[in-house]
Amino acid sequence: MIENLGVINLWTYIIGVVFITLIPGPNSIFVLTSSAKQGVREGYKAAFGVFLGDATLIFLAFIGVASLVRTSPLFFSVIKYAGAAYLFYLGSKIIYTTLIKRENHAANDVPKVSREHTFRKAFLLSLTNPKTIIFYVSFFVQFVSPDYPNTAVPFFILGSILEAFSMAYLSLLIFSGATLASMLRQRHTLAKLSNGCIGTLFLAFGLKLALAS
């Protein structure tokens, strides 16, 4: 039935999507952090930011921006370094808030990630990775029938499946984060350590993106 809509090898695609979704990255780490430190509501703000960012990248891949990113080294570099800088900014801010700024606070003051602009931060985090656009078009094209007259239909179906799996996984992270938060509130040293590790992860993701060819 799905073949009539231009999608081929659906179950192979779904298996690939599951593995892709489970790979840890800055998006999932940010969603987990937001829910752990600010609750389920902020976690879903982050998740919807990632959702919209990914949807935008899928649309850009469909209309051909992936070709521009691939063929224009300058355009690719601008987006790549902007993304790396943003990851460095998030990581540095978390580490500063956790290890430096909080030193002057009371011992029972649990480190928190700012509530400000959670959705916007997650959206920018998802959007500032040029390799993702190229990946989407390279991955999707393998499951689109070359004989189907309107590629927008299979692209929409494949994108919807990917987003559904992504949101289900992020929801799991959100409620896991909320559970983790209740544990960390009773263990202040562990809370500071986890925040420091998360900040370091963002710095590492930024370094990896900056050094990627």
C-alpha cells in the first residue's frame, strides 16, 4: 500500500530511523537536561524546538538546499562554525553557572539550567548543523521510488515517520529527566557533577562539529 505513495523498503527505513534516533547528540542531551532541571513542560518546549528544527531541515533538504550546502564550501563553513559556536556558548554557560556562579550561593541551592528561551535554543541547536541537511536528502532518497511523479509525497511520509519516532524518544527522555531531577535534588554534589558533565558534552559536540570536514 505504501509503495503506491512512492515509498519503498519501508521496514528497512524504519530500522534505520530507530538507530538514527537512538544515537546520542546535542539535541537529545539538551532535551534531557531541560526536563531534568526545569520539569516536563520545559522538556517538551525543548522537544518541540528540536521537532521544528528537524522539520525545517527536512524541508530544506527537499527543496534542494542540501545541494547548495554540498557545493558551496563557504556556505557550509558559515553554518558549521555558527553551530559550533552556539554549542560552545551553551556548554560554557552551563559550566559557568554550575561551577563558578553557584559557588557564592547557599549549599542547598541546586544548579539549574535557565528557563529562558528553551524553545528557541533547541530550535537553533537543531538548525545549525549543515551535515544534517545533506544526511536527510542522502538517506531519504534511498527510500523514494524513482518512478513516482511527485517526490513531495514520499518525502513527507518519510519525514513524518522520522519525526514521530524522534518525538516518542524525546518524550521518553523527558520523563526520564524528570525522574532524574527528583534524585538530584537530594544529592547536590551529584547535581553539580552532572551539570558539569553536560556542559563538557556540549563543548565536545561543538569541537567535533568545528573540526568536521
